[in-house]
Amino acid sequence: YDLYYSWLTDDIPFYVARAREARGAVLEAGCGTGRVLIPTLQAGADIDGFDINPGMIEFLGKKAADLGLKPRVSVADMRDFTMPRRYALITIPFRAFQHLLTTRDQVAALRCMREHLEGGGALIFNVFFPSFDKLVQPDGEPVLEKEFPHPASGLPVAMYATRQSDRVNQVLHVEREVVESDARGYAAHTHRDRFSMRWIWKPEMELLLGAAGFSRWSVQGGFDGRPLEKDTDEMVWTAWKD
């Protein structure tokens, strides 16, 4: 996971800044291997985290220990979790919410987040906008998604994705292949995985937030706070517990 997303850093300053501004405890849902949580902890925020994947939580702990940090993290499911305290801010970075594939699961997770917020607390998360151009791409054809240097060796890494879109249920199934090259340019290591994500339209997200008990929210088109105007924008949502 850390190799796959070693290039992704644009959202970290945003989430770190929101955590430092929170004036209270912070919870990160779907914290993975600590890509966002560890920098947030290093910035001095009072942050807890959880993820459904035990392996990711274990690896997060090892990375944090190497930095002299002791994060409070646990294995939990965002659809049904219980934490011993309430939070001024809850975050769900990098589209983790979209791994919930049914409306029932989405509403359950949002309700659980709201229950764990203090009065006046905020939930912040980002999801991709279902761009029409991407939705009409042919299924079943490998596409070069990203090329980037290996974070340790600097050698080329190529990421390919083969997509299958269930347009009725709004679910995107992805098989991914990540190829590490050696110094001669030959494939040295190949990693494969698969995952599914559900895309969410803007009015649909508003209905989900309302069904979960939120009465006030806003959406921006990116981490720089710009208005949501293009279908290529990232939807960055904030919902408050009044």
C-alpha cells in the first residue's frame, strides 16, 4: 500500500491543518498504514485512528515506532464502531468511505461517525466525482494509471488498472497491477490486488448525510477550498453535528 501511494501527498497538508484547527480530539477512520495519521500525530494533534485491516494497523504501529511515536489505533469497522471518547473532528481521507458498497452501509457509517462527534464537531472526508468520461471508458482493458519513482530506489514504477463498472449499482471493480522496474528497465517485481468502490453523486451524498442525522454540510471542489464546478474535481465534504 505504501508503495502504491507513495506519490500521493496533496491531501496531507489539508488534513493535518484541519486536525490542528480542531481544538479537541481527532479520529481518523480508515487510517490504513498511517499515510495521513502519522504526519498528523507529528504535528501535535490529539488523534486516534482505526482501520478494518489488521495488517495495515500492525504496519502503522511499526512505522510509528521507528519514528518514536505511540499512536492510539485499533482494528474496527466504520459501519459499527465504539470509541471511549467523543471527537471535535472525524476524518475519512482518500475516498475510504467509497469502499462501502451499499446505501445501508453508507448511512450506518455516517450515523456512527455522527454519534462519536461532540456537539458542534465536524466530519470531513473526500470522494471522487463520477466523471462522465471515466464512466464511459471501456471495461476490461488495462490502462496505465500512474508512473512514479520508487520511494526507496528511485527506479520506475508503473501502475495499471483494469476496470469493470456496474453502472446499475454504481460500483467500480478494479484489478490493479503494479510493476517495479530494475536498473536495466526490466520488470523486477509485480504486485497485484483488487478492490471495489461505489461512486456517489453530489445530491445523493446530501441525501445520505441527511438520512444519517446531519442537518448542515458543505462541499468544495478540492483541498484548496475552491467551489465544486467540474466533474473532474474531488468532492471534499464537511458535515457538522449541530
